[in-house]
Amino acid sequence: MTEILQQAGNWTFDGDTVRVVPGHHKGVHRLRKLLGEVAVPLEAVSGISYEPGRRTGRLRMRLRHGADPLLQAAGGRLPEAADPYALEVEPDRSGVAEYFADELRNALLLEQVPVTEPCDRYLLPGPAVPLTVQGTDGTASFDGERVRLDWNWVAESSKTSGGPRTLALHELRSVEWSPAIGWENGFLRFRPTGSHAVLKPDHDPNCLVLWGVRQAKDVSSVLLAAAVTARLPHPSAASGAPALPAADGPRADAPPPPAGSEPGSGSGDPDHDALLRRLRELGGLHRDGVLTDEEFAAAKQAVLRRF
């Protein structure tokens, strides 16, 4: 078990999963507190780095494209302070941060995670539901199956004339989130399946307006967008790739595992052979100059510990 404990939060890595727990310090962004603990499987990670600074450093974990519905919904528009995969590190803990990064890199290397390849299914479940977001002209809520939009007195007649709006998941094609920035309004737009005219957020009955003046610093609305995104078909399905099951269960059409391969069956020969092959591969990478002496020694020890 590798861990780093900071005021901004705690990260632990057990060889399979990185657990990201936000801190309770007043400086921790509200979005991270609302999101809570996030369990990131190793196969969702593309890399990690420690960035030293004059006052504090930053441990930054990068995820594979398409692995996390939160990052998918945010589209790169999360502010730095709200990023759940960046941890502020105090100066006297820089050595621990570098060790944590090394351990995670070694695991990625050892398990041969395809860090440069995008994911064809979500590997994280997304935020927990139910969720409710207060906007400028109404409220959006999601219970895991339906999105409901309720309008207030500020909403335009094009929205209020139809009354509250309810959209089931099977009626949705996508959800679009744009944060409020300064005086500029943002929005949370739900796009139904089929062809529909895209109206301005103020007049679109499928869109909640996020008022810039009041909500510029609050990006928690992205949690609702991420929760819906996690339950819609993965973007890879739109490109013709078959939709794969969620990360928490096996494929229904998958062939049964070979005899003796079930957890706890006691058959260790295939794993033993795989580890020996991995040792030979590491030796070849070291001879070719791909791995430094330090990287080779660390990766070799990681393999030996698994025998």
C-alpha cells in the first residue's frame, strides 16, 4: 500500500486502484467535496507526474481519454482547483509524492496498461445520484433514470408554456455542459435523440441557464452532467464501435473462464509464466536503453514481489 496524506486530500494505491479522497480543509474546492471519494482503476490511468513549486508542489494523475464520465462531460473546462486528479503537496512531502508517482508508473509498466489508447467504455461509474442543480431560470434534477427540468418566474415563456420537462435516458442523445465564466452565462443542455433545432439557452426547453454573476465560481452542475453521461452510450459507440458493458461487470456474451482460473482456485502456473515473460521483456527494454538502471530495478522488484 502506497499513500500520501495532505490537507487537500489523501491518495492511496494498492496495486490495482488509486483511491482519491478529498480533504476537509476550507481551501478544498466545493466540487471535490461534493464528488467525494473516487476509486480509479489502474487501467484508467495514462500517467502521473509530480510538479514541484516554490511554495507547494502538485501531484497530477492523468486518465485515459474516455475513461471518466466526469472528464468527458467537463470537456477540459474544469478550473484547476476543482480537478479531482490534482493534489496539492506540501514542500516537506515532496519525496513521498515522487515515490507515489514512481510506484504508479511501475505498476502501469508492469501491467502493460495501454496508456496511449482511448477507452471504449467508461471505467469509472460517475457521480452518485440523485442530483439536483439550481440554475438561473429553474432547477434540473436526475434520479438515475430521468432528467426533470422545473422552471421559475425568470424563465422565458418558451420554457414555462410547456410546464416541467421530463426526459428519460432512452430519449437522450447527449448532455452538454458549459460553465459560467465571469459575467458570461453558462448552461446545462440535454439533447434529445433525433433532429431538433438548437435554440439559445434562454429559449431552449431542454436547457438550464447558469447565471454568470452568481454561479461563475460554482461548477458543481457538471456533476449532474457527468451522472447522465455515465449512463448514456459511450462516445465510441457513435463511431461504430460496439458499446461495451460497464466496468463493474463481465460481458454477458463473454466465454466462461478456463477451468481453475476462478479467483481462489489455486492455479498459479499461467501467472508464473506471464511474470517470467515480463521479466525477460524488462531485461530487453533495459538493454535497448528504453529503461534506465533505476527504472529497470524498480520494475524488476515489482515483478519479483508478485511471485
